[in-house]
Amino acid sequence: MKVFKYKINGSPYRVVVQKSDDESVELEVNGTPYMVELEQKKKKTISPIHRQVSSSAQTESAPKPTITRTAVAVGSVVVKAPLPGVIFDLRVKVGDTVKKGDTLLVLEAMKMENNIQAPSDGKIAKVSVLKGDSILEGAELVVIG
């Protein structure tokens, strides 16, 4: 039970909500009981947005967010994106040896540069992104073998 006190045009009202659910509310206003039926919200259908593409834009498409899931060798460590963003800088390439804590790449997200560090020692087996790529959270960035 919830009690509310209102003043409407200078007149005081005491509203007591007795019961409520998705379809109705039982309440009392200044001692007078009311049963209020709630209108059901109509779900809006969302239509997809279609962009017109100029002939020059067809040859050069905007970079699409990258998310990859590939099979990796047993014992390999897949470094994934902790949040969506843009690859600002790559600091490693395939074949490089890294130690735990070394910066593998820099991810720009929410106008901040985030260093993505190696979770373990190893050799870079695969780099799945390029500088400037837009990536989604959970996208594979680097595989350490």
C-alpha cells in the first residue's frame, strides 16, 4: 500500500494505492474507492532504415564492425575486446613474443584510449584486427599461442 498526498488547484488530495498490476489499479482518493483500468501499450513496429548509396560510396564502403569467432589451437589464449570501440594503435604483429602485461593494442572507446594487455606470456599467433577497425564487445583481437 502506497500513500501519496497531492495538491491540485489548492485542494489537498490523499491517494492510497491498494493494489496494482499490469491491467488495473485499486486506489482510494480522499476516502472514495476507485478501480482504474490501465490502457495496454501498443507495441510500435520498427521499420529498418534504408540509406541511399551513391556510386562513389559503393566502391568505398564504411568499415563495418568486426566480430570474429574462429577455432584456435588448444592452449592458445584469445584476447577479446572488453568494450566496443575503434582500434587506435597496433603494437604487435604475428610472430612477436610477448610477456604478461605487455600492451598488445590500443582501443579507443568513449573518447578514451584503453591499453589492451597480454593476459599471459606467449607468441602472437594471429592478429584479427587492423588499425582503424570498428569492433564490438567480445570481438577477437589477438590470439597468443
